[in-house]
Amino acid sequence: MSVLRKLSCLMVAGIAVASLSGAAFAADEMSPEAIAERIKPVGDVYTAKDLEGIAPAATASTTAASGPRDGETVYKGACFACHDTGAAGAPKRGDKAAWEPRIAQGFDTLRKHAIEGFTGQAGMMPPRGTCAACSDEEIENAIHYMTDNL
């Protein structure tokens, strides 16, 4: 037998073996168990009723008892993003020259601009900055934290 013929026979035999093993592998992948494993949910969804008795629910009384956060906490949680970097023209904390014209307008104006938002020549302040969940008192506390020691 010629070398070419032997190579052809080996190639045909190899292809046949590969096809048969692939068919067996594919059959394993199509078993009901394999399909169920591939399509099973990656997690579970629970409702509040499912969790009753497992984790204590937060109540309004425990939240209210803690009171408003102090200015430093609010600042470090939200305000620092702009007031540490000067983003969007925000006066940096501790920069007396940048704060003086704003402070000269009075605390009520600072409070109003911080709560309602403001766009001026030097920059802009979105309503409540990046702290949509902050109370008015917490916003005031943050303003005092940034301006009291200038």
C-alpha cells in the first residue's frame, strides 16, 4: 500500500473516531440532567414575607432615634467628591478666597443653593449635591463643616 493511501486510511479512521466521540459527548450534553444543570437559576428571590423572623426589619423609630448626621459625616459621605477636588467649580473646603463671596451672601443663600441647586458664573451646585437622601438639617451641618473654620 502506498504511503498516500495509508495516510488517507488513517485520516478517515481518525475522523470516524472523533465523530463518534463527539456524538457521545453531545449526547451527554443533551441529557435531561445536563440541561437542567445549565438552565437552573443562579439565585433565589425572596419577598419580605419570606424573610420574616430571619432578619429584623428596620423601623422608623430606630432610624429616627439616631438623628441627623453631623457635618463631617455628610461631607465625607457625599460633599467631598466636588469640594475636595473643585469639580464643577465647587469651592474647595478650606479655600477661604473661594468661599468668601459665597459666605458674604449669607447663610440662608448658601442653604438655599445647596438644597435647591444653583448655577452661577463660577460653577454649579446640583440640588443636594450628591446626597439626595440628606435632610435639610444634614445639608446645613455640611455647610457649617465646610465654612465655620475659614
